[in-house]
Amino acid sequence: MQIMAALETAGATPVANRDLHAIAYLANVLSPLWEVDPVEGSVLKDRKGPRSAALERELDACVGLGLIIVDSIQPDDEYPNRLNATFRLNGAMARPVLREISALPDQAAVEKFLTELAFAFAEIVPERRDDAAKVDAAWSNPAVAQGRVVDFAEFVEQTRGNPAYNVAEALQDYAPEGVILTPAEKLVMYVRLLKRRAHG
């Protein structure tokens, strides 16, 4: 629900299901930039892009509770056995829950991180947002074949073993002399790099 709230703040809703999976994946791989723990440390590499069972469960629960609204449902042209849905936050129902979440320890950093990510993600045209996740350094690593696990924090170190984090950190090398990039700047630069790669 916090990702949905961040997307709402960034003006990126209603958001497609596949795009929610894409931003959730990016939140997990880029979380070390903000010293935030990822929700998941690995994901199965599938040709359709990142899919999170934890996100699906949370989304289903939030829809069932009326915290998130299904904005539209359409058949998927590419995968006939699937439906494409778009979602948006139900502000009246979600605001009290989000206030309670915000009061928890360390949530201020999580909210800032997700908001920065959502604004950067919103710059990508909707038709390319899921493609941006597929060109991420961890996901597109040729050493990880389709059908294998993309591990960025499960059994590898969350920083050194995470190619996305390493690329984002390496952006410091391209900053002008004497300029120290903030975590927000590294995140935005990295997502813009994904945007360029996804847009071709």
C-alpha cells in the first residue's frame, strides 16, 4: 500500500498490475541506497518480467478491504489466460491506515525512498515501465538464465552482491569532482538510465 501511496503522490495512478510489480521489484533492488530492508531478497526470472507473490497477496488484501480500488479490467492481448487491471488508492479508506504505518519506527526513510522512486518511475511512459525493470542490472544479468532466481539480498550481500545497487553507486564516478551524490540523486539517475534503455 505504501508503494501505491507513493505512486498516487507522483501522479502515476491508476497504475497497471505489471507496473506495480516492476516498481516493487525496483524498490527491492534499490533499497540498500537508502539503507532500507527489501521486502523480498530474490525473484524468479520470468520472460514476462518480475512478479511478486507477496505483492499479489498484499494487493488482493488491500482490494478486499477497500483500501485500493480496481480502476479497470481488460483481457491481456499477449496472454489470453490473464487479465490486465489498473489500480488506484482509495484515499478515504487508506489515509488512516497510512497514518498508522507512518508512525512506525523507520517509516519516514521508507516513505522518502518510495516517493523518490515513484517520481522517477512516473517519468517512464506507462507502456515501458515493466520493460524498465527487465533492463535493470540485476534482472538482465546474463549469468542468471530465465527460470532461475535473481538473488539481490536473499543469499548474497544486499550491497556487494546486488548488481543494481553497484551500478547506482558507480554513478558517483561520473559526478563532477567534489560533488557527492545523495541517495536520491543516485536513485533518480539509475531509474533514468533504465528509462533510456527501456525506451530504446
